[in-house]
Amino acid sequence: MSIEVGSKLQGKVTGITKFGAFVALPDGSTGLVHISEVADNYVKDINDHLKVGDQVEVKVLNVENDGKIGLSIKKAKDRPEPEKKPYSHSPRPRQNRSNDRNNNKPETFESKMAKFLKDSEDRLSSLKRNTESKRGGRGARRG
């Protein structure tokens, strides 16, 4: 029996490490279930979920050229897929907050840019004024 990616198999836990569990498969090979593939929630200690000798159902995630087999317990569980809702576009048009402030008069790009530049220059000059006086830079008064 060859191991194929995507197949579900029954296996027996043969060893547990801090990073996962080794599972013996029916064809005699051994695969690894990484700790992140043990349960749907966060697994701090794998010993809370598995013991040596446990029978588990695993799904084959990958088979490497060197014979390493990646397995998953959480993906082997049959869960109903959540229903996908069809995309529906909202019939309401998007409103810009800045339009509400100006009595519903739309702002032009140029006016927005001018406002941004003015605010930016004010912030920069304020920042320069505050930092130069604290470190005694150019133009700071001493006395």
C-alpha cells in the first residue's frame, strides 16, 4: 500500500517529542505529526493530547523524497465546510467624512493637498522649535 498525499489512514503513536508525535502507519512506515497539526487550538504540551500507543486517524500532508512523511490529525477530522455567502454589493454609496463637515460641498484634490501641506508644515515647524530648544541647537537663546 503506497502512501498518497491527501489520504486518511489509521496509525499508532509510537513516540512523542516536544515538537510532535511519531505515528506508525499501516504499511510499516513512520510519519510525523507536528505539534501545530495535533489540534485546532494552541497545543502547549503535546502530552495533554496524545500518549504512546494511541490509535489516531491522520491525513497525509506531504511525502518527501528522502522518505519523511508529514501528517495531520486536525485535518483528518471530518468537519462540515462553512457555507460561503455570495458577495453582495451594498446599494448605499460611500460617503466621505470630510464632505459632512463642509455642508456636503465636495473638496477638490487641490484643496485637500493644500490643507495637508499646511498641516504638515505647521507640525514640522512646531517639532523643530521644540527639539532645538531642548538640545541647545542653532538659534536657541542662552542666558
